[in-house]
Amino acid sequence: MNNRRIKIAVQKSGRLTENSLDLLARCGLRYSRSRERLFCYGENMPVDIMLVRDDDIPHLVRDGICELGIVGRNVIDEKATAADLDKVIALDYGHCRLCLAAPEDHAYDTPAALNGQRIATSYPVITRNWLTANDISAEIVEFSGAVEIAPRLGKADLICDLVSSGGTLAANHLRELSTILNSEAWLVAAPATQLDDFGREWVERLSQRVRGVQQVNGSKYIMLHAPRVKLAEITDLLPGSETPTVMPLDGRDDKVAVHAVCRETVFWETLESLKQAGASSMLVLPLEKMLA
């Protein structure tokens, strides 16, 4: 009996946790959570979820302790090298940006103004790489915790920190100067050369399921009846659809049934335009998953 199991590292608490667990559930994984809420046992697949600090996820995947992980691009670029991980799929959630910010009265006009300045950040690797790429000589002050208070404490002249809405910066009388990295959640995997056949099989299977879930985000399945003479016009009105399926209607030579997957939002205005073009019996359904 094969007791081999696949492990997926997920942030135990934070902005990615809920979306990541929901994504895995939509991939068909049923799991029960341990009492200490640090481990989820896959009940219907040989797949377990490890709930860990996000900073630890690149190392856990790189070292083969977990075959897969879900982590922000900011953490990947800070904690791993290109050879450490395979970035498999951008997941389109957990969006944020790593920005340079300064007190509102700071005299900043071009990146050259950063020369000789002190920059507080908990992302020294990304910040240093950006400074080097822009030929800027500045001191990096590694700072954990509330980076935004570093200028008020006299520890730094500027900060480089994650920003979502910008509210925290405004509350601390800081203004954004430049975005140095746009981040979102990624599904990452250990390099294929580090995986055995079982690991490669399940990494590919789970990756395919994630792609299937991602494909239908915001997509709808639309069914309608269309006059044959208006088929081309009605097809052109279907938002973001591939070639629709057209089927004859029993006992009707003048109308056909049209089924299509629309990858863009189907608004009421869309349905009104379709009706005006001659479509009838329109039905719009949500999509749960799709496998190409």
C-alpha cells in the first residue's frame, strides 16, 4: 500500500489564507483541519495542507518538504532564487505593490534623489536589487514590524513597504514615490528534477485543476435561441466567447439553439442587446470548473 502524500504549503493567517483554502476546495479537495489548526488532512486525495508562515513557504518548497505552495510574489522574490522554485500559475488574488514612500514634505523628484538616503524595509533583497538596477547608492535599514513608523523614529528617511489601499501610508503622513514590484499570489512547485514520479503526477494534476478553476473565474455559460438569419449578429454580441455550439431545434427550421462560454461579464445590457437582435429564451449560468 502506497502511503505517499503530497503537501501544499499555505499561509496560516493573513490576506492569502482564505482565498487559498477556497481555491483548493474548488479544486475538489475535501479536508479536515487539525485541532491546533496548523495542518489540514486531505480526505479524498493524498494531499495535505501545511499552514505555515508565508516567509517559510519558499524554503519548504525548495527543500522538498512540500511539493507545492501558494505564496505572494513579494515573498518569492525576497526569499528564493530563480532556480529554487517553478512559478506555475499566477492566481489573480492577493494583489498589492511594494512601494517606496516618504514623509509628505520629502523633496523627491527623480530616483536620483534617493542617493545617500536611508530606506527602512523588511524586503532588503528586492529593494537592494531595485537600487542597483537604477544605479542608486542608498543605505538599507532592515526593519521588521511597522515599517511605516521608521521615519518618525528617526531610523530612516524613507520606507519600502507593501501597499494595498494606501490608507496606512496616509495615516502616517507618507506619500508613495515609486512602485518597485507588483505582487499577487502564485502557485509554486519544487523543480521537477527534485520530484519523484508520484510528486510530478500530482503537481501536474493539481496544477491542471487550478487552471480549470482560474479559467472560469467571472465566466458564464449562456444558452439562447436565435433566428438563423441573425446567428452571425448574435454570436458577435456574446462577450469574450469562443466559437459557440449551434444546435437545431426540433420542429423549427428558422431557429437554432446557441450555447457559449463567455469569459467576460454578461451584463443586463448584453442580454438586452441580444434580445434586440432577435435572441430569445436566454439563460445565463455560473461556471464552477472547466477542463480544456
